[in-house]
Amino acid sequence: MIELAASFDTQLSSLAPFLFYVIVGAIVFIETGILLGFFLPGDSILFSAGLVAAAHGNINIVILVTIIFLAAFFGDQVGFVIGRVYGRP
């Protein structure tokens, strides 16, 4: 498990930048909007995404932060609507 966590940034850096943005945005969206977020390591993903963006020039940090912000915002809105329609879990 420790080896997986230690090599996480190298695994993500081999992806194309577009796929990297999509994966990070989807994880943030699922974590904030859907109840499956309890099982996702959101803070670790954000830290690793920042490391990958700093280490590789083909990932733009401004685009990454914008995607993370939008995914968190819309995920929160989806979570609110789910809670409004179905009530508390």
C-alpha cells in the first residue's frame, strides 16, 4: 500500500494531460456530490495532482485549479439537490 501511494504521482504523470484533468475532476466531483465520497482520498488526490502539475510542464496549474473548483462546486450542488429530493440519509 505504501509503494502504491509513493508511486502515485508517477502513475498519474504518464497519463495524457486531458485524461489527467478528467480523472482529477471526476474524483473531486464524486467526493463532493455523491455519497461515495467517503471512500475517496480527496486531499491526497489534490496534493498529488499539485505535485504532478509542478513536476511536468505539460499540465497547466491554472486549468487544473479551475477544473477542481468547478468539479467541487457542481458536485456540491448535485449533493444539495440529492439531499433536497431524497432527504437525509
